[in-house]
Amino acid sequence: MTTPKSRDLFVSRLGILAATLGSAVGLGNIWKFPALTGQNGGASFLLVYICATMLVGLPVLVMELAMGRSQRANPVTAFRKMSPTGYWWLIGVSGVVAAILILGFYTEVVGWVLAYIVSSATGSTNSTDPAVAGQLFQSLISSPWESVLWQWVVFVIIASIILRGASRGIERVMRILMPVLFLLLLMVCIRSLTLPNAMEGLRFLFMPDFSRIDGTVILMALGLSFFKLSIGMGVMLTYGSYFRSDVNVPVMALRVVLLDLLISLLAGIAIFPAVFAFGFEPTAGPSLLFLTIPAVFASIPGGQLFTVVFFILSAVAATGAMLSLLEAPVVWLSESFKINRRKATIATTLFFAAFGVPAALSAGVMSDVTVFGKTFFDLYDFLSSNVLMPVGGMMLCVFAGWYWGDANAIKALSNEGVLSNTGIIRTVLFLCRWVSPVLIFVVLLKGLNVF
Ligand code: TRP
């Protein structure tokens, strides 16, 4: 194992914030949050989502970051050190598997985003006719070469950043990308809000409809808060291991949660007024990004520019998320097998890219190949979001709340007694012990269609 001294650390507080926020921010803000909010009761869903994030997401994020910082190691080694005789290190292993699955489909979507930056810049997406948009998207996703090639371009980009390490790679890039993301989002928001009928879109997003709150909606909000904050897989634990010893972890986690929420809201404000202004149906997932958005912006004066900006913004948002998903397995491989970072990055990327191919081909030549009735793309999504993330998150909570020990948690969260935040620590531990695991367990059963 590498000694802590030779481990890279994030250098500045702003860099720590940018990198951690960068992992949380991703396609989840752009195509999951706005659509789920709009379709499940607007402001009332937002309220439920905020409660879920505060009661479950935030405490788990705090504990994950704190455990990582206290152990200064990859997730597998960190759990081995905290519990030498138990099997808790399997949480780290499940995180590596989940990272393979998530990156398998995530990189493909980002590949399509890159392809769309090119085609919107050359004007080929510039049509308000949904049929034309549909054809363009279909021809992209069904072409095996184009799909795999774009996916590999994405892998090469993130691998070349990861190669440089935590501070010189991730931190440096995210310090530039996060402000760029805010600027681009604001630009699209202003354009969208100055369209006729903008109020209609805002009403869709923010009108509370409390009658819509039921068990399913609450579980959806919980699942979203998990995916959003990148928790339950050891990814945040890995980032915590690069935190400086003087960072106030609960405060940093709260900042990440609030800024992530702000980005989600801005994404909703950028998208829905425009969608309503031109009478489109608000949808979720790939069709929102690749069919609705180009058609909507094609109707706006100067729309081609905004389409390009929107796809660049999506790629920027997704980059930090992908970096964190690659970083955790790379350090695990490098520290556990004493391989240098360069070799570990190349080996991990090649392995992950091979797993990504079936997902890339699943809309085209492999669309008939299904496992449990799902294409590889859907299977990766299902296994990671509905199985590994909740199982990993629940075990992580149980470990943090019940096994790690109050003394260790207090030491880690108070920076060895420097901070006087006992009340906050007690609240976090209480939530991790009694509230979060129970709620996550219910999410897990729901995700597996048990009820
Ligand atoms: N949080 C990212 C998003 O909203 C996705 C993501 C990145 C993720 N890393 C993760 C999800 C680790 C779970 C675990 O798009």
C-alpha cells in the first residue's frame, strides 16, 4: 500500500469544492431532476427531494467523505483498515463494479452529446420538425462505428485527465469547468426566461401539487438524491481521501448539496420555459436532450448557438461525474496491486471501455441481445441504480452508524477536536443509524419491484 505521504491531495479549498461538486453534478441535474420535478408535482416534489437530501443524502455524504479522509485510502483498503476482520471491504468492491456499469452507459450518452455538439454546430440539428430530429438521432445511435467511436473519444478525454492525478488532473480541470458551467447555464436561462410564455414553463416546474405526493414519489426523490450526490459506492470516499485535514467536512458537504440543487434548478429554468414556449411535451431522459432540446432551440432566434451551448454545457456537467467514476477504480488498482498511476489508468480505461461496447451497441446491432428482457444499456442502468447503489449505500450507512464507532466519527468530523461541532456530529450519526438505512432499504425493495 502507498504510504499516506506519497498520496496526492487536493490543494485548495476551492479546488476541493469544485472537484466534489463536479462529481455530484452531471446528467442527473440536466435530464433527471427537471423532468422528475415537473412530472411529480413541481414545488411539492422539490420539497420532498430537499427533505430526502437533508435526511439521507447529506448524512451519508458527510460520513463517506469523513471515512475517506480518515483512512486516506481507496474504498477497499479503507474498509479493510477500519474493519480488518469483517467483510465490509465488499462495499468497495461493489463500488468498483457499479462504476463499470454506470460508466458503461454514461460515456455512451456523453458520446452522443459530443456528436451533437458537432452536428448542431454544422447546422444539421436545425429543424423544428420532430420527425427530422428523430431520424438524426436514430441514425447516430444505430450506427455501430459512430456510437463506439464517440464513446471511446469520451474515455480518452477522461483518462487523459485522470492520468495527471487528483490535484493536477481532477482539481485543476474542475476549477475551470465549474465556473464555465455556471456561466453557460445562466446564458441559456436568460434566453429561456425572455421568451414569450416563459411563465407557463416556470409554472410547470414550480407549481406545488401536494395531491401528487405519495409513497412512490417519495421513493423517487430518495433515489434521485442518491444518484445526484454520487453516494453509496465509495466514489465520495475516494474524494474524501484527498481532502486536506483542516477542511470542515459537514460544511463542505452542505455547500456541495446546496450548489448541486442550484444547478438542478437552473437547468430546469433553462429547459422548461423554452419547451412550453413552443408547445412541446416535456419528457425525460435521452429524448429530452436529443429530440426536444434541438427542436425547441431551432424555433428560437439565434437558436443554433443555444443548441451548441446547451450540448457543450451538458458535456461539461458530465465530465466531473465521469472523472470521479474512473478515479475510484484507478486508485484501488494502483494502491492494492502497487501499479503506477499511469498503468492503472490505462488498464482500467481499456477494461471499462470494453464493458461499454455492449451498451454503445444496444440501440443498434445489439438491440435484440437482452438479459432479463433488458438491453445492455438498460441493464447497466438498472443494476447500478436499483441494486448496487442502494445496497452499497445502506451497508455504508450501517457501517458508519453502528460499526465504525462514535469515537472515530467524532475524531474525523471534528478534525481531531479542533472544531466544536458535537451537535452536528450527533445528528449525522443519529440519521445514519436510525433513519437513512431504513429509508434506503425501502427504496431498494421498491427498485426491485417487491411491492
Ligand atoms: N452524480 C452524477 C449525476 O448526477 C452521477 C454520478 C457520478 C454518480 N458519480 C457517481 C452516481 C457515483 C452514483 C455514484 O449525474
